[in-house]
Amino acid sequence: MILPEAAGRRLRALLPVVLALLAVGVVIAVVQRRRPASAPVHLSDLKPTTATQGWGKLGLDRSVAGNPAWIGGQRFEKALGTHATSRICYALEARYSRFECAVGMDSETIEHGTSIAFRVLGDERVLYEGPVLSGYHEPVTIRLGIEGIHELCLLVEDGGDGISFDHADWGAPRVFE
Ligand SMILES: [Ca+2]
């Protein structure tokens, strides 16, 4: 039989161990809470399966004219710079759950007063159909669920006024697991 005094000594001896275990638990909980859900994969780092456009060549992290990509007052280090009418597709094979980007006319041609419109297709189904954009505007954010999507296609249309000067940017187009 353990006397109360001996039991107290034993408990006091165990106290540092208990406190250490609690501290480890708190640290693990904090680290798990701070860990990001998943790192983004930038589409400008992937090879598209299709890349067609009405003028020029697809700009990777650049505008279609080869300049840094700017939409309104925002510079995009990662971007796809293209030109209406455009269709850029990626084989994602259902590996990702979210797509995010910001779109708009590249600042290099806004003074020409032309219009464009953005669309996103997932396995040929319309996931996003944006308004017609023209002139100076801030980036328009797109956030979509793409769970189960095998092929993601980014489309730029001419906005109804032809394709002249339709320099279109997909700002930081990225997918997440
Ligand atoms: Ca146009």
C-alpha cells in the first residue's frame, strides 16, 4: 500500500513528464493548424494539351506581346498571356479540387477600347462564364471547384467586337489538390 506522502512524491515526480507531453501536444496542434491545405500548381508551369489563339504565341508568365503581365493596377508574376479567340486546355486527370485565378485585359492594349470575355470549361461543361470586359478594370477573381475534372479549358472570346487588340491575361492561374 502506498502512503499518501509517497503517492504525492510520485505524482510530483511525474508532473514534468505530464507537462512535457502536454507541451508537445500543443506544438503539434499549432503546426497542423498552420500547415497550408496544399501548395498551388501554376498552369503556366504545365504543358497545355491545346493552345490556340487568334494572334501571336501563348505568353508564359508574360503578356501575349512578351511584356510583364498587368491587369489594372496589378502585376502577375505567374500568368498566361493570350489573345482572343483562345482555347488553352490542360489534362488534370481529376487530381485537383480547386482552380483559382484573376482575369482581365492586359494593360498594354486597354487604350484601344476593345472587349473580351472569359470562360472556363471542365470536361466541356461551362464552369464559369464571365461578363464582357473592356477598358481599364481591376482583375476579376475566379474560384471554382474542379473535383473529378479531367480536362480544364480556359477560353477567351472576342466580346462581340472582333479580336483586334484583344490581349487577355489569366493572372496566376493555379490548381490545388
Ligand atoms: Ca474584342
